[in-house]
Amino acid sequence: MAVQPHPIARMIDHTYLKPDATSERIRQLCAEAKQYGFYSVCVNSVWVPFCAEQLKESAVNVAAVVGFPLGAGATAAKAFEAAEAAKQGASEIDMVLHVGWLLEANCDLVRKDIAEVVEAVRGQAIVKVILETGYLNDEQKRIACVLSEEAGAHFVKTSTGFGPGGATVEDVRLMRAAVSAAVGVKASGGIRDGETAKAMIEAGANRLGTSSGIAIVTGTATAGGSAY
């Protein structure tokens, strides 16, 4: 049974990305997203057809991660994975930036990596670029945001939830300032309660990635769980 949506609910990508995901766990994820009115479910790409079927008569979207969680796969492989996910029902692609290239200031390769994924799903899905901010200094975060926008990405995103650190208010504020108003900011990694979610939104986040969406919208405590 659906509940009256919380004002934050339509900003939440209800997420399960652990390797132990089973069809029953993903079915539950989809049921929760429908019940609480979340914007999307965010899953590994293998689950996209299953989620699309579960959510076909709802307002909940399907987001797929690509090149997850390291971002170090071949660009062509990322583009192929994104295209397959879009073909199977994903309307959003959360791709991981190639962190190593960014750290060595190889901006052309970083931009190309993102642009090829954007092109692979053009007209079918939007692309969010996961920066994995825990590896970056502030200037590298700014550069990553600029490169993402230049490559045609629709969102920049803080973290995978599997790397060092997670979303911080300071990073969200920095990322919001680094991109134009046409580009969204997604905060993800360690957002487990309503107070943290509100702080991210006030700092400029348009979307929240979390496995604690129910706790956020109901005001209940969440015990540990995924870092995402």
C-alpha cells in the first residue's frame, strides 16, 4: 500500500548495490520505492530488466550504475553497459569517473570517457557522473565537475559508497558552485537520516542516493547498513 509521500521522497534514489543482491531483495526494493514514492531504484545493471518489470505501472524510475564501483574499466565497456541498461529500461545511468586519469590530470581522457557514455544513451537516459570525492582534493573535484558538464552529463555525484568517505555538505556545496544550473548534484554515501538528508539538500543537492530512504522519510533510526 502506498503512503502519502514525504516531501523528500521524490529526491531519493532508493539504492541496493551490494553483491549479495537476490531477486527477492530487489523485488523488495522496488516495492518499497512504490510504497514510499521514491524517485527511482538504483541497482547494478543486471537487475534493470527485472526492476523495469516490477515498476512498469508506477512513477518510479530505474537507475543503473555503470563501471561500478571502480570506474577503471574500458570506455567502450562502460558505453556498452550503459546502452544495454537503457535499452532494457533504465532512464538514468550513474557512471563512475576514471579516478586514476583525473588524478594524473589527463583531462581529455576523462572527458572522452564520460562523453562516450552520454552519447551511448542519448535520448534514452540521463547520465550522472560519480566523482568518488574521497580520492580528490577540492581542485580536482572542481575539474571533475567541469569536465562532466563539458562532456554532456546531466548530474555530478559525490560517491559510490564503496570508496573512502562519502557525501559531505562541503563537497555538495563545492560541486553545486562548479556546475551550471542546468546540471544537477547528487549526494550519496553515508546519508542515513533526515537531518543529514536535509543538510545535503540545503547545500545544493537535487538528488540523494541512499539505502536508508525509509528511515529518512519515516524518521526512524537505521542501524549501520550499507555505506551507500
